Amino acid sequence: MAADPERYELHYQDETHLDTNPYLSRVWHRVGEQPARSAAGTNRRLTVFGSVDALGRGRIEVLQVRQDSAGFARYLAALDARHQATGRHIILVLDNGPCHTSTATRRALAARGEWLEVMPLARYSPHLNPKEHEWRLLKRDHRGHLAGSLREFVDAAAAGLARLGGEPGMIVDEVPQWWLDGYRKEPTGRPRGRPNGAKDSRPRKPRAKNLPAVT
């Protein structure tokens, strides 16, 4: 890479979470009084998959709602676009998270073996990943603000990613509409409640009517 920097890119990849309800990190307050900050509704969590080139020539950020193999596959799709735009071979530094070592992820990485090389990090070594420092900068500016809506929350996160510095990067918004509508999980389309005629996979135990007296 040092001999031919225009042919290769070294990307440090990692994930982080952003919560809708802000929390206090450093604040002045009177001794003996518990500081508090107002929050609205139930907390929601946003997941960001991202990577940065070691020479600062670009970054990739993908906003979504889960940290799983499917989320990492969306990041790889953005990495494909980066490779097609630059034509460079990419060396991807990954930790040993479950979404990086699953069977689906291994197959996806192997399918890109012509231009992608994976370099695993040693276990329990976040200090070796420069992306961790960027996440701290992002959360420092983002954690103390209360957004008016989930859409504003996602837009503020994207704006914070754009301020991380370096050459302009690729910010991909993969947040589904059902999450913006306030659902915790993707709706199935079925009405709420127990369906009529539904049967349990295991028969329920009959409830005892006459319970023994406490002795």
C-alpha cells in the first residue's frame, strides 16, 4: 500500500449506536441533587456501520437499525460502490464481532475476494481501530440533543457524520420507514392480538383451583 497508494485503500470498519433519548456525560450541578434531562417517549436506537480510509481519502457510513449480518451486507453494498468509483483494491480491517464472523458474512466477503482483503483485528483491541475515535467525536456532539422527531434524529446523525472531517464520504440512509413511524419491529401486517382459532404449539397446563395452604 505504501509503494502504490493509488492502487489500494486501507479501511478501518466498526459499528456504533445512537440513542434517541439523550443522557448526561459531564454537567455542573449542586451537590446532593441528581441532575436530570427531559426525554420524550420510548428510547429508540440507531445503528451506524462505518469505515474510514487510513490516509483520509474517504469514508463510508450506513445508517440503519440493527447490528446483524443483514446490516453488514448493506455496508458491503456501499463498499462495492466505493470500489467501482475508485477502482482501488480495498483492505478491510474488522474486529471479531458476531456480524463479521457469521456464515453469511464470510460468504459475502469471499465473493469479493478479487478486490477485497480482510485483515482481522486482535481480540479486545479497540485502541488499534481509528474508527473508535471518530465514534467518540460523533457521540460527544450528538448525545446531548433531544430531536423533535425520529426523522430529525436521523438527519442530525447524518449531519454529525458529515462533520467528521477528511474528504467527502458516502453517507447512506438505510433507516426503514416502519422505524421512523415509531415501531420497534417491522410490522407483519396482521391485526394486533391473538388470532381467532390460534393453537399453542405446546398444550397449556391446567390451572390448579385448590391451592395448598401456606404452612
